[in-house]
Amino acid sequence: MAEKIKWGVIGCGGIAARRTIPEFKKMCTHGELVAVMDINPETAAKVAAQFEIPHYCATEQELLQHDISAVYIATPQNVHCAQVVRAAEAGKHILCEKPMAITLVEVKIMEKAIRKNGVKFMLGFCMRNNVYNKKAREIVHSGVLGQIIMGRAELTGWYPLIVGAWRQDISISHGGALIDMGTHCLDLLEWIMNAKITEVGGFQDLMTHKYPTPIEDASTIVLRFSNGAHGIVDNYFNLPDATAQNILELHGTRGSIIGQGTIGQDSTGKMFSIIQKKEVGYDANQIRNIEVPKEEYVFEGIGLYGQMLDIFSSCILEDKESPITLEDGRHSVAVVNAIYKAVKEKKIVKVKD
């Protein structure tokens, strides 16, 4: 495939400069980054110079008028709707960071623009690309774990008060640890289990940090999936980075998978499985052998964000649907909103897409 998709970036500071653009330059064989935009022109100029990108600007209008076929939107979620609509109306294919939108009303507006203008869309759930998470999905789908009983996904870190940080302003972020980190965890469990979240509940608090607006720095959520399995998603802005294990757990009637550090922006991690090869009867003594045979997996990590850009570039070139669709984005927004409703009303809430 000699042809390459010409890309532009809307919001080239933050995650775009830290992860996406460096990995794009190293890994994206089906795409070429030709323009970047940021509302801070100094940021746009700096990123363009650092990564040898030929064009930079400070407005979406100028970027969308440039000779590009696709845009990567890496801005705060409160502007995703407007930016996706503008990009679609300009005929650009769209890779949008999560969460897709704030409300289901916004999602409908985005969907209408995308379909009306015949452009492709992909949501940036890049953690599906971690090689260990892919292996976990493969094992679960093979059936060797038996009936899936429970899944847990943890993503935590230390995020103290930072003056001017948009994630700490509820008018922009519309939430804290859950909407920022938990969205990845929720999606991973659904993707690995191949089951949708149907009911949610939990606890959230601002326990530690003195943020200027009331967002949660602690979020512990319980879930029920369409396959009957239970789930836990825990996200904290108030645990030290050094202690954050970012655990993935999948438990079934015949075995378990335990991942360490497989949830996050890095492409690495550790993982092992414990599979019971044959039926074992009831043991009244309840003796636990913590040294049971484990199968450990060792893989070389591949950049999550570079994979994401290359996958979507291929989808555009081959005219096929992206692996993370509008429907996935809509469902994710519905789950997040149901969680915030459940926490606020102190009850279990059914997810309604």
C-alpha cells in the first residue's frame, strides 16, 4: 500500500505531544502527519518544530482547510462534539480521543454529521492495543476460563492540585478519575469479555486533593455485564504513582488471568494465568495453594497510540469500518452517565444507550 493518509492534529499539546505524535512519527506506515493545531500558537509552533511537521496553526478552520484527509482530535471532551461536526462537514475522517462526548444528545449530533458527510470515525480506546490485553481477550474467548464470573480493571495515579489544569475544572471535564481514566477500564472489560455493561453502582469522593471544583479523586464502581458477570473498576487520583499497579483481573469457574501494568499509556506489563485443567471436588478444609502452577506471558510492547493511528489509516485506505465505532462511543457515554447518576442517587442504575 504505497498511498498514505495525510493527517492533521487538533489539540497538539498534552497527550498528542507526549505520546501520539512521537509514536505516529516512528510507527505509522500508512499515514503522514502534515499539520498540527493548538489554540496556543506557541504550543503549535513548538510541536511542529520538534517533530518536523510542515504546517502549524491556531484555529480549527485553518487546519481543516489544509490538504489533509483525517484529523486526530485530542482536546478536552467538552469541545469534542463541535470539533467532530466541523471536521465531518469539512469531509475529514475522524479519530477522536475518549470520552466521545458529554451527553447522548451530543453523540446524536456527532453521529448525524458523520453519516451525512460520509466520513469514517474511530474512538481512541488505545489500551485495547496492549499486547497483554489482546492476549487476555484471546484466552477469555477460547473458553478455558469457563464461565466468566468477575472482571476488575484498575487505573490510578497521583494527580494533585495544578493551577489551570482543565481536568480539575468540572465545567470542562464533567468529572474526575472515572471519566478520565475509568472510561478505558470500562471499555477494556467489555472488550475482553465480549459483554456489555448493563447495570452500575458505586462510590465516589473528593477525599484528598483541594481541587477548585468538585470532581472525584476516588472512584470505586461495581458493574453487572450482559453475560451475568460482575465487575469492579477502581480509579484514583490520590494514590502514589510508585504504588499504582494498574491491575487487570479476569476470573472464571476454571481459572484466572492476572495482569500488572497492562492498563495505562505504556505498551508493556506483566501477565499470568492459572488454569484448572480438570474438575476438582469440594474441599471442606479450604486449603489455598498460592504456589499453584502459573503460565506467564512475556511479550514485547508495541506503542499503543502509533498502532491506533496506523489501524485507522488502514481503515480509510481500505474503506472498511474502524474497530471502535460510533456505537461503542455512544455506549461508553451512556455507561459513564449512568455511573454518575448511580453515585449521585445512591442506587443501582440500568445503562440505557
